[in-house]
Amino acid sequence: MSAGQPPAPEALLEAEFELGFTYSRTLGPVIGTCFAVLANHRFLGIKRSDGSVLFPPLEYDPETAESLSEWVELGDTGTVEGYCWVKHPRDKHNELAPFAWALIKLDGADTPFLHKVRVPDESVICPGLRVKPLWVAEPQGDITDIAAFVPASEVNS
Amino acid sequence: MTSRPSPDIPEPKEMVERPVYLTYRYRANPQSNRFLHAIKQGLILGVRSKGSGKVLVPPPGVCPETGTLTPGEMIELSNNGTVLSYTIVHLPIPNSKLKPPFVVANILLDGADQAFSHLIAECELKDVQIGTRVRAKWKPEEEWDYGLENIEYFVLSGEPAVDIESHREARLQEAAKHA
């Protein structure tokens, strides 16, 4: 054991690190079906025993726990129920300009889901705004097949 | 079973990729900075906690046991050490060039009171035991960088195995003198 001399003061070391968790996730029969049909630009909800429709669909009723099985074809227009404006998008948002995270209730569904809404300015978005999906060119059967929602008035289908 | 609506729909999608990446910038604190500069030159430095008297490696800024700031003075540690515990890895690690089976061990360097994990290679798996003596095998000097990876792995030193409990007792007595 020798008492080592500390090295002369030297440059402060810095480095970039990346820690990755490479998860794959199984979807199950219900979300799996919901995602699969997104590739065909379709939305499928699932009906509960009280007649209300869940989107995203669930395998089991969130209150009674009964198994759900009745698919319901939904429209592709929806209504913004609430939103959060993102002034400074980060890389992983895949947005070039400020956008909104919004709770969107699709026509025919009774529950809202979270997705992005692209509007030119925050003043354009409000609860009640009617929106339609903007589909990506190469769908994979995933929620990201929807690039974002945009005001329905902007989409000519 | 869920009923299929018409028209026909595709089979359910089975799996999606959902990787999570944390990207961050690490800035070395003063103690880590000296440790990293030293290991670039092939030296392993530790620091003796004034609170516990124990020699910690890699040197932290604060002793985890007593919360006292560690001194600036560093202690050069040996290339030899003892296996405190070990595991044999049989499953390949994604993106790793290590070929199973290989040994990962907690190694206590001579003169240190804190172990770190590293690889043990060039030996039969059965020859690695608690108390086995090992020696650092450094990579060629031109490959040295700022990290413990400068040690390629540990090899068996051939010295007789150590009784870990008595070694631990001796180290604790030594630490007590310095606390």
C-alpha cells in the first residue's frame, strides 16, 4: 500500500450517457385488435353492459370486472374535452411547433383518450373543438399511426 | 372471447416496442474527477473516510456511512483483491459482447473496505469461490480511457484463498484506528 500522490488538478470531466430499457409490451386481444385496425384508419370501442362505450377499449369492465366482448365501430371525428399546451416540444414529442396534449372523445365513445392536437396557435384550441386524425403514411398498427389530431374543419376527406 | 365486428378485422397485434431511454450529461464531482484522471493513467485511487476510517473506492464526495465529507488526499490501491461474492451469468446480455457463461464478482481490493463489481475470466468457473484471490488484468495502455473498463477483467492471482470473515474483522479493526 503506497500513499499515492493525487494527480495534478486537471480538466473537469463530463460525458453524455444514455440508459436504455428496451421493453417490448404484449397487447392482449382487445388493445391488440384496437391497434391493428388503426392501420386501416378505423377506431373500435367496446361496449359495457350499461350501454356506454369505452375507447380505448378494455378487456374487463372497470367497475363490474365482467369480461367485455361487443365491439363498436366509432367515427373518426372527436371533441376536445381538455388540453395542456406544450410551448416547448421536446425531441420525443415529434412535433416541430408548440402543440397540445388533449383528452379527445371520439364520436360514439363515452370516454376520452389522450393524444396530440396540432393547431397553429394556443388560442385555437378549447374544450369543444372538433378534431380529426392525421394518419401517418406507413401505419404500423400502433397509437402512433395517428400523427396528431387537427381541427376537423381543416380536413377534407 | 370478443366478437369480431364486420367487415373482417386483422388479427390482434401481439406486441409493440416501448423502449425507454434516459439521456443525461454526467459531470464528475472533484473526487470522481481525480479517480477518473488516475485510472486513465492506470492507477486505482480510493479515499479514507474520516468518519468511519474505511477506504472507499471509487471515492465518493461524502462517506455513505457517516455523512462526513471525504478528504482530498487519495490512497493508491493494489491491483490485487479478494472475491467477496460472485455470480455466474448464463444468459446473454443484449448489446453486450460478453459470451456466457461468465463470472461477475464483487471484488475487494487490498487496502479497500468497499467492493465493486467486475468480471473474472481466464479460469474454470468452479475455481471462483468466496475468498478467491484475483488480480486486475489491464487492457493495453493505448486503450485506457476514463473508466473501470480499463481493467479488462480480473484473473486468478494464484495466491491462497482468504477467509473473508477474518479479513473483514481485520479491516474493521484497521478502520477503527483511523476513525
